[in-house]
Amino acid sequence: MNIILLGPPGAGKGTQAKRLVEKYHIPQVSTGDMLRAALKEGTPLGLEAKKYMDAGGLVPDSVVIGLVKERIQKPDATGGYMLDGFPRTVAQAQELDSILGTLGQTIDHVVSVEVPSSELLGRLTGRRTCRACGAGFHVIFDPPKKEGVCDKCGGELYQRSDDNEATVQSRLETYEAQTKPLIDYYQKASKLRRIDGVGQMDDILGRIQKVLG
Ligand code: AP5
Ligand code: MG
């Protein structure tokens, strides 16, 4: 099963993807995580991407399309994958369709996780992530047992550099202008499944599983 998780920054794409990975045994393919990994390694691609990420804009289409094209052909993706944060522009979606055409694949469901923008800033500024295993937390909505320490592996929790108020504002504007049109794109392709992304994280997981069947 090939799935796209669509939604604004802070909608819970990463949170739900990590839960879905355990249920469906298909990898989470997060372009944001891939770009942050490249930056951590200090690759030219990572350093270039940082400029766009810190400004709350989008990394050029050609860069992320290249990453995804390579990633979905890895052995662990033969049974399907969950795209998180990709595509993010209509051009990326069109290019994805063309790549999948050549691979003889298709997207089964596009899950649109819908959260009012008034709730997103608080979710993002309170997010904490484990440096070691990538687990996600929230200082209020999903706090770790011990402040600053990952419940799962004991690793150090950090705050993403783009989770400050000014960058979040730009990210939300970028979403409205460049990513939101994808709702219409996938609606027209009859692939869109809308999910209410407000409520308990496990309830939202249940809603997603219901539409995935
Ligand atoms: P990326 O890493 O994808 O960031 P994003 O899209 O802004 O999304 P987030 O990761 O912020 O949100 P999320 O929906 O995953 O939320 P989460 O589950 O963590 O991209 C970063 C940057 O990379 C982009 O700005 C861009 O520059 C670049 N980039 C990436 N992909 C690109 C592409 N395809 N093209 C071009 N550029 C690209 O949840 C957030 C918080 O809320 C957590 O603390 C969580 O605990 C909490 N939370 C989750 N669910 C709930 C709930 N139900 N109730 C309360 N709190 C909740
Ligand atoms: Mg994410």
C-alpha cells in the first residue's frame, strides 16, 4: 500500500506515520527527516537545504524529487511506503505520478490530516524530538516522563530550529500558497481521504486506519 500523508506543519503527519509504520510494516518516507539527516551529515545537499528550511520556504523540487525517487526503490519499500511531507507542490505531485508510472506503481490513498491553523503554532513550538531515535513528544500534549529525555531510548530531546514562532509563520504561509492546492489535485484524482486531525493521537490513528481499510 502506497500512502501520502498530507497536512499543514504540525498536523501530526510524523506522529501518525510512526504509529502507522508499526501497524502496516511499511516505511515512513519523510523528506523533512531526510533533509535534516543530510544536514547532520554535513553534506552539500543538507547545507543547501538548511537555507530554505530556516526561512520556512521549500527546498527546490528537483532536490526532493531526487531523494524520493531513490528512496522508494530501496528494498524495504517494495511492499509499499508512507510519504510524509511529500509531495508539497503540484509540480512534485505531477513528477511523482510520472515516476510511479514508470515503476508500474500507484498511490492508493492520500490522507489529508486537517487541523485548524489556530492550533498549529502551539503544537510546533512545544514539539520536542529525540536526537537518537527520532521519537516525537510535546511539552504539554505528549510530555516525556522526564523532561528533556526520550521515554523510548533515553536519548536527548531537542527543539527543531524551524519550530520558532517566526519560522512557523512562514511555514504556514508556504503551506497555504504552495501545498494546499494538492487537496484539490488529489480530490480530482479521487484519492483524497479527509481526516479530522484534532483530538487524542490514538483516536486520530483509528480514523486513519478506518479509511485505509
Ligand atoms: P517537515 O519536517 O516535513 O515539516 P512540516 O511539514 O512543517 O511538518 P512537521 O514535521 O512540522 O509537522 P507534522 O505534521 O509532522 O507534525 P508532528 O507529527 O511532528 O519539513 C521541514 C522543512 O523541510 C520544510 O519547511 C521545507 O523547507 C523542507 N521540506 C520538507 N519536505 C519538502 C518537500 N517535499 N519539498 C520542499 N521542501 C521540503 O506533530 C507536531 C507536534 O504536535 C508534536 O509535538 C506532536 O507531539 C504534537 N501533536 C501531534 N498530534 C497531536 C494531537 N492530536 N494533539 C496535540 N498535539 C499533537
Ligand atoms: Mg513531520
